Amino acid sequence: MFTDSAKIYDLLYCIKNYQKEAQEVISMIKSRHPHCKTILDVGCGTAEHHKYLKNEFLIDGLDINEEYIRAARTKNEAGSYYVMDMVDFHLKKKYDVILCLFSAIGYILTMDKVISTLKHINEQLKDGGLVIVEPWFTPDTWHNGRLHMLSYDRDDIKISRMNISETNGMLSVVNFHYLIGTPDKGVQHFEERHEFALFSREEMRKAFEEAGFEVSYDEKGLIGRGMYFGTK
């Protein structure tokens, strides 16, 4: 899944202040679960946050993308990393806190599967454990027809990723067009289609409750998409 873009993911998102976000996550955890020692990051991606979170906690991760997990392992040698689907995963270890950041939950396209994901998260939490979920957009905050671009510029590699936001029913569709230029390979082009579910806050709240959580919501979150906090 998305193996071509995995190789350039960290370059494109170098604009993202992972250190600042990690400090905000640490504050969120300490204010809500001050005795936290262990964290599982579900849909961890390349685990850039872990470079900073590992200084405060023992942190593991899982992701469905093997290329992401390969990158994640290089950033936190003390952690355990698993190639697994968050919809249906089982680990022997239980955690104080489970994270699901940068809208990874948006890739779960049906509410039944969102509930399944949250139930599996619940099973991996210790009693009184905390889950922190950064959602994707809601139906009323997603806008069709907007043009987006990310770029990266270095002497040995130049990258451009462009898309126009689209909607298909209750799904937001992102067709990424990539241009990658290097001196040895020239300019290459490839495309990726990403789909994200558009669930309302009320739908998400009910999903948390059905999965066995007491849930609260913060409007701002890390980057303006909000944040859900669920206590087992």
C-alpha cells in the first residue's frame, strides 16, 4: 500500500513540526493519565513523533504499510513495531495509552469498522487506559474543488505533490499526483488514490461509546482537526 510515496513521506512532511506536536501530546497525556508509562501508536506511519515521545514513554507502533514500519524501526530502537491492520489486531501486551494521530482513523471507511478498531484498541488498554484519536474532516468541514500542493526542494531531489479535493458520497477522495526529480533517474510521475470517510462528530462519539469508552472532544487538537479522548 502506497509503497512509492512511503520512500519520500518524511521529506514531504518535513514542514510538519513533529517536535512541537509531540510536546503537545505529552501534555495531553500527562494531564489526563499522569502515571502513563507505555504507549501504542496505531497507524503510526513512519513514527516521526516517536523520536520525541520515546524520551518520556516506552512506545510501540503498528501500521498496515510495511515500508512505514521499516522507517519507524530506525527511529526508536527500544520500541516494537508491527505490520498490522488497526481494524483487527491483537497484541500480547497492554498499554496505558493508545494514540491514533494525523487522521489515520480516516482510512477506516465504514462505521462498523471504526467501531471494530476502537473495540480492539479498548482490548489493548489497561483498566482506566486512555485513547487519543486525531480525526479526519467531518462532512461540513470538507470542501470540494480545493487545490493543494506540497513540495520539497534539495539539490539532489525535488518533489511536488498536487491534488484537488473531491467527494464521492460520504467519502473524501484525494488523488495525489507526484513528480519526483533526481539527477540519476530524471523526472518520474506516479499517482495514488486515497479515500477517507467523512463522519460527523456525533457518529464518532457514538462509536467511542459503543466500543466502551467515556469520550470527550477538543475542538483544536494538534493542527485544527480536533481530538477525541476516550477513557476505558
